[in-house]
Amino acid sequence: MPEPLPSPAEELATEEAREGLPVDAGTREIAAVVAVPGVTAARRRKKPFGIGAWFALGWLVFVIGIALLAPILPLKDPINWSDPALKLQGPQWGHLLGLDQGGHDMLSLLVWGARPSLVIGFGSIAIGFVVGGTFGLIAGYFRGFIGELLGGLFDIMLAIPAVILALAIVAATSASVTENTGSHITNVTIALAIVSVPILGRITRASALSWSDREFVLAARAQGASHFRILWREILPNVLPAMFSIAVLGIAVAIVAEGALAILGAGVNAASTPSWGNIIVGGQSSLSDAGYIVIEASIAIFLTVLSLNHLGDALRARFDVQEARI
Amino acid sequence: MWFRRRKRRSLDSADRFPSAPPDAPLLEVDDARTYFETDRGPVRAVDGVTFSLDRGKTLGIVGESGCGKTVLSRSVMGLLPKHNVIRSGSVKFEGQEIGNWGPDQMRPLWGTQMAMVFQDPMTSLNPVMSIGHQITEPLLYHFDIATGYARELAVALLQSVGIPEPERRLKQYPHELSGGMRQRVMIAIAMACGPKLLFADEPTTALDVTVQAQILDLLQTQQRERYMAMALVTHDLGVVAGRTDDIAVMYAGRLVEKAPTKILFSQPRMPYTEALMASIPKLGDAAHTRLATIPGRPPNLLNPPRGCKFSPRCAYVQDKCRVEEPPLRPGADGKHEFACWFPVGTPEGRAAFESNKKAGLAAVDARLSAETAPVEGVS
Amino acid sequence: MRTFVTKLLRFIVVIIAVTFFSFSLIKLVPGDPVNYIIPFGSGAIKAQLRHDLHLDDPFFVQYWHWLRNFFTGDMGRYYGTSFGGGVSVSNQLWKALPFSLVLIFYAQVLALAIAIPLGVVTAYRAGTKFDGASNAIAFGFLALPSYVLAFFLAIWVAVKWGWLPVSAAGKEISPVTDWQYMILPTISLAAAQVAVYMRLLRSDVVATLREDFITTAQAKGIPNRRILFRHALRPSSLTLLTVAGLNVGALIGGAVVVEVIFELPGMGYALFQAIGAKQYVAMQSYIAVIAIVYVVINFVVDILYSVLDPRIRHARAAA
């Protein structure tokens, strides 16, 4: 993913300070304006939380809200209620988003479907963040044998493509996918969490490595601070902001992955629990006459991912600039 | 832009612009100005510069960091960025007005008529292209010659700039060469198409002192052999002493003194020039001589002070200087131009200096410290 | 040379780890895996299978047997009534592998072919409306999962307009000559990659265009188009190529899904069918092969990267 462009004047100024070379103010001024008109102007204006970001936040609040409130909303039961006579009929009065291939109401399917998808998305990344982050911090701070070992472990886990790994874990543990009992949300969440641990761990490790090199860590050690204290008080607060933006972007990936796993037959059990992923799978067979089933669920995923991406980028832009100023 | 094939010129680049009068100077710059548009207003990097340069002559352009000398050389060549730049004034090359030419019009001139040697050879060469490729590229682009011949020319060029084993160098990359050798390669690239005008923008600043003299000698030799006009831009007076025919001193985007080299060094008129000379540590100085500095900082080019731009730091300053900007005008002998109300070495100047000394002006102290004895207590 | 040996050692370690993992999958299955593989077999047949698969032996003995079989080409077979019963896995595998490899290759090539000129041009015209529009579209495609695009393409291009076939189910086709089946899958896979590559290249080229040697090239009289593609692109492309190489892993994941959607008989589709039929033996082999292919590709990219960048090459030689 691309880095935010540092202001050229800032870049030159730090370089000049580092090398003690007199940089012609003319050159500096040239550099300051040689970047593009739009970009430079925007950077000078302290970039406010733009309107796109507000839309993104709004959509996320909305989606999370209706997912949480689903039980008390006046929706038809997505699994048990169905009108087979109306199946595969598009949006109409009383069924604002139409019905699916079994006659279930699409609106309630999508609202209820948000729950597993969001739980899996947030849950898997949360676990991965905590586990991967902790190991990454340790690996980056202690370096040496532990660091190499953990780094190697991460590399091995990363040696299998993520989707394949998740698929394998879910497939093996949910041997009884066609059973009507159980929803396999836990299996999917844990599988995706395992997949995200090395990714988040590696990034945390790199970040912790670079922060551990700074002098304030040395200063803390010289004052007799214990390793734990340094990790908790000095390194973690610096690593955390950048990791947040990665985590937000990761949630988006996890939500997409839930859909992918559903298509591959290793998703949430459709018979007992709808999720955005298995709504798409269900609508697959009626693509030609009732494409709206797949389209509606896809739009739900797309908007959520778009919002999360936007937020993640905005977070990263905010925190990375501060980092560059040090 | 996409597929227009460039008409290749013949190898003989002795043609001139059709309207060029035979005795005119090669380069004539008249009241050139270059302002940069920023959010806080226009930055007046070059604020009215006039000079001319003949073939076979060398002009030294001297000034502190921030005086605009780099912007000046880039402006004359037309190598400025396309956004937020305002240019005015006239730049005539061989009688042809090029001051308002855009990059598309200037491009045939770049490399073939005028060339530039840049300050930092480490970053000015493409790190992932071989030396040979970087030299033959302009040759192959501007002239209708075969690749093998271009390679021979490249070898000859490398030899002429004093690089040993030139054939081997063709395949090497910039990071395999030392700083001095890289600069020689830069010079070879600049010379490749036989330009008439060369800008050397701080060519030795990024190099070791031992290598500096070699590079400057090389530039001088090339200039003489090829009968080029050369503009040597630097902040170091030592670089231009003895190597230039004329010197122009720049401050805050303007020329404040212009004279033949010998005259400038023997009798500077502008206090700034005098201060610059005084700040050069000399071999004959006793140990631990305090370095004479010019107090204060270069002026803000966004909001330059009224009157003479150097007045806040000048040892000769009087009230008139702070109000009225002195124009650049020739002295009695006609060849030495300077912009000062109270020039060095004149009765008015001496009087101004004395009155400032009595008033205890900081600039005077700094100026005098260059002539004081070593600090007490230190042998 | 030393780094190459280190990399080779790591490569071997990773291969072993990956095969170990693939093998252990069968142990994750709750209960007796044989019950899932041949649910309708008699007790005697199940016992026989358990013996054949060494399922009652100690863990590492099982692993050893499996590993030995795997590397001598015996990747197990399908059991029960699926696939005509008893068909060897390696048979299916070697037919399916070319599809996946070709699909990934096409997708990378398509993505790079679009992303490189777009990235360079948007960098050159950074800040203009063209740049803004391209970035916005790229951002949109980044958020679009490849399967959503695949369904979309399937609905419109294949079904509604009938320009291209939807699926290759049941047909014996070749990935190279019957390329019309590959078009929609390739586009679905490539679209998201285009966005990633384009943004990456753009930011690299913008940074490169600020370097001094670009001004040198200008001062030589070289036209802008040439500077863009000959001078600026080369240093900026290193990151892109590394990312493209390492991205193959993501592509493998996406390819699996796309294959299933379009019923393209590649490794992903075969894996999907194996899982659906609970053929865990076959599943182990497919996963192992996919993972090994991924590791090999990453290894090759790593070596290529150090070969291609002259700075690294010389730094190594000097060291």
C-alpha cells in the first residue's frame, strides 16, 4: 500500500540537518513548490477529517448498530420465516429487498447476516492483534534468538497462502459442515485469527524493532526499568497507533475472507445462521434470474470494506505524519 | 507528444541561430526575475539580475546559500518546475530570446547548446543505469550516429576528463566510482554534445578538498579546449579566484557587485564582498585566529527588507541604506559595477565605517575581528 | 554466496514445515477421519483404510510414511463413490495444476500491463483531475473483493450478454488453447491487483521524479516520455516487482475462489471438491502442493530480486 508523500521541504530540511550541507534556500524553495499544486496545497491545509471519512464512519456505525439491534428490530425471522410462493421475487412492498431462493426475506437476511460477518471480522483481528502483537513486540524488542525464532515462526506460518490456510483449518475442524447444529462462527473466527497472527506479528515486530533502537529506550534501561515496564510504557504506546490503522484494514480483509470461505464451502453454516458470505453462496444458483441476491450482499460487503479502508487510510495518514516528525 | 520522432541532427553542431549577430555575447541576461508562488506569497528567488557572457570567458557567480544563484542558473537554462513559477525579464542566447520558452522549445538546446554540471554527483547520476549508457544516451538521441560510434565517443570523452581505463568504466555503475570520478563522468556527460555554454553549479562542494582542485582544473581545460562560455556558481570565493575572468556577487536574488576578477579581489567595493573575502581563513593567519563571520542571516525572500537587502548585516550601513535600495551602477572606471551608497575604499565608506565603529555596531566588530591578534591566553 | 546458502536452508526448512502442517490437518478432524472419507464402508474396509493410512501408528511414523509417499509421487487416492472411486490424486493434481498456474500468470501479466503505464502517467500528472479520478477508481477496486467482481462479470458478461462462457464444468479443456474460459477469471483476479500496483508504482515514481538525476536527464535534452519510462521507471520498479512476486500468495487465495465460481478445473476447484466430499487424504496432498508452489515462487522471486538490482548485487560481491 502506498506511503503518504512527505512534504519535500520537510524532507530536505531533515536531510540538511543530518548532513550539515548548506542547501541553497533557492533549492529548498524549488523543492517546496516542485511537488504538485493540488497535493502541496492540501498538505499545507491541515487535512481535516474529510467528508468521505464521515460517510465511512456513518456507514460503519449504521451497520454495527443494526447488527447489534437485530433482535429487537421488526424483522421477519431470516431462517424460520419463509414464503416459498414468493421466492426469487425482487424488491416489492413488504419485502424491500426482495426474497431469496428459499423465500426468505432479504432485508432480514442481510441485517442478521451482518452479525456473523462482523463478529468474524472484528473478532479474528482482535485475537490476531493481541496474540500477534504480543509476540511481535517480544520478537522486536528482545531480538537475538527469541526474535529470530519468532520471526522464523511467522515466516513459516506465512508460507501457506492465507485463504488456503484458513480453508484447511476450517475444513478440518468443521468436518460436519452439512449438519444443522452449530454455526461454525468460532471455527472461522479462530481460523482467520490464526492466519492474521503472523501478518500482524511481523509488522509489530518491525515496528518494535525500530522503536527499540531509539535512545529513550536506552535511557529507560539506564534508569533501571524492567523489560516489561519498557515494553508497556515506552514501546507499546508508540507502536500502537500505526498498528491500529493496519488492524482496521485487516478487519476489512477478514470480512472479505469470510465471504471467500463461504464460497469455498468452509463458511458459516447457512442452514442455521445467515452471513453475508453464505447469502452470496445461496444466491449463486439463481444468478441469471435473481441476481439481486448476490448483488445486495456484495454491496453490503463492498460498502463496509470501502468504509474500513477509508478509515484505515485516514488513521494511517494521521499517525504516520507524526512519526516522520521525530 | 507520443510518437513524434525527433528529427536527428547531423554530427556537426556548429550551426547557430540564424539571427545571431556575429559579435554579440553568447548569453545576455537582462533584468531576469524568478518568483515562486507559495501559499504565503511569492518568493523572490531571483530579483532582477543582469549580466552577459562571451564565448571563451568564465564568469564566477558567488553568494551565500539562499542568495538565489542556483535558481538563477536553472532559470537561464529553463530547468524550472512547471507549476507555481513566475518568470520575467529577458534571456538571450546567441541573440535569440529564450526567456519565455517552455521546455518543449528549450529541449533541443539542452545538452547541445547549453549544459549543466550539478552539485552532487552521487544523486545526479541514475544509479541503475550504466555509465556508458548515460553518456551515450544524449549522443544517440541528438545525433544520427551508430551505437558503436557513440560508444567510441563515450570512451574518448571519459579519457578526456581523465578517467583511467575508460572502456571498463562503460559497463560500470555510478556507485562503483569514487566521488571525484563521478563528477568527472558528469562533466563528460555535459560535454558530450559539445555545448557552447556550461553552467557549473557548485561542482566541487560535495567533493573532498584534495579532489576539488583537480575537478576545477579539468573544467578550465575543457572550457579552453572547447572555447565554451562557463558560469561557475559557488559560495566559495577560493574556487573562483584565479579561475574566472569576471565575478558577479549575488545577494538576496540580486547582483550586488560585478567586476573583472583581479579588480574585485584587489579592491572590493561592496561591503558584502569585503566581508566574504575577510571570512576566508588564510594560511598566513596565526593559529587560533577567530573566524570572521558575517553576523545575522540571509534575508527572508518572501518579505525582503526595504532598502538595501544587506543593511541589517552591514558594517558600513547608514540610514539611507535602510530606506533606499542602491542600484547596480559602474564606478569611475566603467568596468566595476557595484550596488552600494557607501562603498568600501571611498571617503564616504570610510566615514560610515568609523561612525558605526563608534556606535559599537555588531557588524563592525565581526568585520574587525578578522584583523585582530590571536585571543589572549592562547599561544 | 553465503546468503544464497542461508536462503536455501530456510527454503528447505519451510518446505518441511509446510508439509508437516498439511499432514497434521487430518489430525484436526474431530473423531475418526476414516468415517468421513468412506462413510458407507463396512467395518473391515474402514479398518483396512486405517491401516493403509497408518492412522493408528505414532504421530511421527505417520508423518514419515506420508512424507515418503508424497515425495515419491504417491499422493493418495480418492475413496468411496466420488470420482469413480480409487482414482489417484496425482492424476487429478497434475491436470489441475497447469490451470491454476496459467491463471495466476495471466492475472499478473494483465495487472502489470495495465498498472505500469497507469502508474507512471498518474505520477507524471500527479495532482491533475486525471490523477484524482484514477486514484478514486483504484480505491474503489481495492475494496471490491475478487469474487464480487467475478459474480458481477458472470451475471452481465456471461449470462446476460453471452459474450463469454460462464463455466467450464465437465469439459476437457486446456488452459492455453481454450483461453476464452480464462478471460473472466483473469479479469476478476487482476482487477484488485491493478489498484494495488498502480498506487505503489505511482508513489515510487513521484518520489523518483524528485531526484537529481532526473534533472540531469532533462538537462541532456532527453524528452519527458523517455525520462519517464527509461529513467524514472527502472529505479521505481524494484518495489513493484518485489510486491508483485510476493503477491502471488494473495493471488493463489483469490484464484481458488475464482476457480470455484467459474468452475475452472484448477487446483482450487479440485481442493474445493475434495473438501466437499470429505476426502481428507486428497485434501492433504492438494494443500501441500499449493503451499510448496507458493514457497518455491517466493524463493525464486527473492533470488531474482537480488540478481536484478545492481546495487545489491555489487554490495554482495563487495562484502
